[in-house]
Amino acid sequence: MKIVTIIGARPQFIKAAVVSRAISSFPDVQEVIVHTGQHFDMNMSDIFFKEMCIPKPNYNLNINGMTHGAMTGQMLEKIESILLAEQPNWVIVYGDTNSTLAGSKLHIRVAHIEAGLRSYNMNMPEEINRILTDRISSVLFCPTEQAIKNLHQEGFKQFPCTLLNCGDVMQDAALFYANKAKCPDFSLPEHFILATLHRAENTDSPERLQSIIAALEEIAREMPVVIPIHPRTRKKLQELNFDFKQTRLQLVDPVGYLEMVHLLKHCSLVATDSGGLQKEAYFFKKYCITLRTETEWVELVEQGANIITGWRYEDILNNYKQLKHTTKDVFSSPLYGDGEAGHIIIRELQRIDS
Ligand code: UDP
């Protein structure tokens, strides 16, 4: 069986690390990796391949720095010629980026990993990518029961595709790499909040970005806030003349996954607008405040492990105050499978083909 894997952005490298490792234990499965080039810096791309032992991409398309449409269009064109040459049995795509959608457009069966998630916010480019990808995939590997429910609500039962709750490959990653964590090379306070911020809806709005940063600055008066800062967010802050020298926030360059695991293990709380980090907070038993107005990972909110704060200064501070003294253990339910998602995925593809 031959699989072409399309990846291009940081969260996809982390998910692909899990599945590529699973593939390597199936001698009759061959993987060809296509890196679209959406993320390309050392600390947004190369470090993940190196630290997580992801096989070197067979193709690197170097497509970045364009508008969404131009980027997706170029990816489609280049991926088409690769798929025609490689003739794989399956194309695997992950999550919700332009690379995900661009891998889904030919008459070769697509397996979508992290299918069925919905924020129900059509202003998010990610929501459009995931809806379109789900609709044209042959196998939808869902990370949660909620994702399956979402697809049922949209009538997927009538479509000629397979839906499977295989668990979340990010749970596999957290379990596998938990004892491989690496201490970052910057100094870390004993107690700190780990924050990340990069969603376009926050970074592209000066009002929202300034409000979130002001709230984090306020929180940092009593508990240090460490932020591995996404290149997009750094650029937007520079445009707003943010004073990087005067801030109380500890802004550091993006870190590799193994350092991130260290930060997750040692932080007191997570504040983020990332999708993946909300779950990782749960995996490492940390409360999370989500700097968005909705989440795809609703089970975390139902569980009481995550509070949706939105972007307004007062809301962030109020929710932080509510969570900072909470010690209740709400982290024991196995919401995201048992760390076997990677193997389940490859076995299912083999089963369908047998
Ligand atoms: N991550 C990382 N280094 C960082 C920031 C995030 O390794 O400096 C990891 C994080 O632990 C998670 C993934 O990147 O596994 C999440 O990616 P991101 O937040 O970029 O995307 P999203 O999950 O929102 O799609």
C-alpha cells in the first residue's frame, strides 16, 4: 500500500510524526511525504522533522508568503502532478490548513485525520478548509465522539465514506514524547503561565490583539507569562509599535515540540487560541483559558478543564481569577483515545483495501 502524506504547517508535522512512526511498523506500507512549505523556518518546521524523527520529505514545494487563494491554487497544481506520478492508494491530509484542502482535490482516495471538528465560525479559514476536506474524503478519522456527532448532523451517514473515531493522534504524541521532554535554553520561572497566540481572528484585529496582550500583561503582575511567539503575532505586534523591551511578558521564539512538552509539564496554567494546545493542556493536567469565542474541543469545556474567555480584557482577567485557585482534578477521562490512533488509522486503511 502506498500513501502520499501532505503536510505544511506546524501542527501537521506533530500529527504526521505519530502516523509516520506507525507506518514504519507496517513493512508493506510505503509513505511518500510532500511538504507544501507553508511553514518553513527552522523553528516552525525543521526542528520537528529532526526532533520527532519524521522522515525527510520526498517533495518540498516551497509555497508560502501568498494570499490563501494563491497558496491553495499553487499547492493544488503541484500536488496534482506529484499524485499523478506517484499513483498512491491513499492521500493522507491533516486538520484544517490550506495544505489539507489542496491535497484533497484529485480522484485518489483521501483519508482526513482530525475530521469532523467544527467551530461553526465560518470567518475562520480553518473552518472552511475542514468542511470542504471532510466532504470529499473517503475515510474520516475523527478524534472524538463529538466529531462523529457533528458529521452525522451534517448528513454524512448518507455519503459513501467511512467515519471512525480512532482517537486523537495528538494524544499518541503526548504519551510517546512525555518522557522525552527537553528543557528550553531560556531561563524559566518556577511558576508560570504558558501562553500562545496566533489565530488570524486575534492577530489581524489590533483591538483584539491589544486587549489580549493587555490582559496577559496584567496577569503577569502576579504570575510570569511565557509566550513562545508565533512569527505572525510578532510581526503584528511590531506593526502596532509594541514595546518588546518594556513588556512584563516573557516572549521567546517558537520552540520545538519536546521543549513545548517541558513547558506544558511545568506550567501552572495554559492560555491560548491554539486548537492543539487546548488538548495538550488537558493531557498534561493543566487548566486552560481559551482566548477565542468558541472551540472545536467542546468536551474540554464540558469537563470543566477549559474556559472560553474570548478576547476582551475583563473576561480574560475574570476567568483567570476563577481558574487560578482551582485544584479539582478534572483530567482523568480518556476523552481522546488511548494513544493508539496512529496504528488504528493505518490498520483501517489496510482493511478497506483488503
Ligand atoms: N507548538 C510547538 N512550539 C511552539 C508552539 C506550539 O511545538 O512554540 C506545538 C503545540 O504544542 C501543538 C502545536 O504546536 O502541538 C499546535 O500548533 P498551533 O498552535 O500552531 O496550531 P493549531 O493547533 O492551533 O492548529
